[in-house]
Amino acid sequence: MNFNCKILTLLFIGLLGPLLLSAQEQGPERWEATIQKFEKADKENPPKSGLILFVGSSSIAKWQDMGDYFPEYEVLNRGFGGSQFSDLIYYADRVIYPYKPSKVFIYEGDNDVGAGDKPKDILKEAKKLRKMIARNLGKEVPVIFISPKPSVARWNLQETYLETNALIKKFADKKAYTEYADVWYPALDEDGMVFKHIFVQDNLHMNADGYKIWQKVLAPYVAQ
């Protein structure tokens, strides 16, 4: 390789390297450290088999006092950050299957909509994840899809949310051992506008008032 070729190669690597790193940071690998923390916690304090598992994005991850809302049940929170369906699919063998849960609650779709994904593509990934869970845990393990919630911060995307929710509900209604838990409409006032008092300062993530709504909606599914 002559000198000019070496220079061109180094320039190419220099330009391509940051692009590859950026792509990796945007992919599921960006959650690796979080997943490893889960695995470390499981080694130090192994969860009981047959518990009720909650997985999904930040609305789950930030619900750290979840157990206080369902004190009669053994629940485990394995939500991580701003995840999307694709991220949960990628890590399903590490955050879902090992726990052998009695039922699985899934909250994804919120960030998918926020990222501009189309409802039909979100549904496709929801179906894929449901099939994966059935294959690895058994068809009779119930899966409850929690509907993407409304929020002040993303209210401009409400039509996309409604279309996404309708598709997931239709799928769940036809699929055995699959439920759709609607947290959209309970978070709206009598004028059809999202409650503002149920969010923290960013108007996207919920405070205790928001989780009380979720508690009321999800309690019957937890108890089934």
C-alpha cells in the first residue's frame, strides 16, 4: 500500500468510525450497562420464580415503588430508560425469559411513536415480541400490553397514539392469553384533554397521581 492509499484509508476510518459509534449508541447496545445492573442485582438477590414481571420504557423504569401499589403480589420491575419495542425484543432473553414469570406486563410504544415510527410497524414488533414470549415461556403465560399513555409533552402526536393503541387492542382481543390495558382514556378529563397534574416537570413522565391511575387500571389484570 503506497503512502497516498494509507492516507486515504486513515481518513476513511476517521470519518467512518464516529458514524459507526453513533449508530451503536442509538441501537439496543446503549442499554447494555443497565441490563448488566439487572443481572448483577439478580445474582445478589435472586428473584422468585413465578413472579409478575413489568418490562418496558421509562414509565415502568421510574415506577420504583411499584410493589407498594400491589402489596399482595410479588412484582418485579425490569423497565429500562427510553426503550422501544426493538430494544425489548433484543434483550428479551435477559430481562424476560430468565424470570419465568407467571404473567408479563409490557409498556412499549410510547417512545416508538415519539421517534416517528408508524403504528403498523409498532404493531408488527408487538406481535413479534408476543410470539417470542409464547415460544420461550409457553403459550399460556398471560401477556398484558399497557397502552401507550397520553402526555402533555407529546399531545401533538395523539392521533398516532390512538391509531397505535387501536391496533394493539385489536390484536390483543383476538389473541389468546393476551390483554390490552387501557391507560389512555383514564388519563383524560371530561373535555378529552390529558390531565396536567399527573406529570413531573418534563410533562412526559408521571408523578404519584399518574401511577394511581395506572394502579386502578392494572389491578384487575394483576389479580387475574
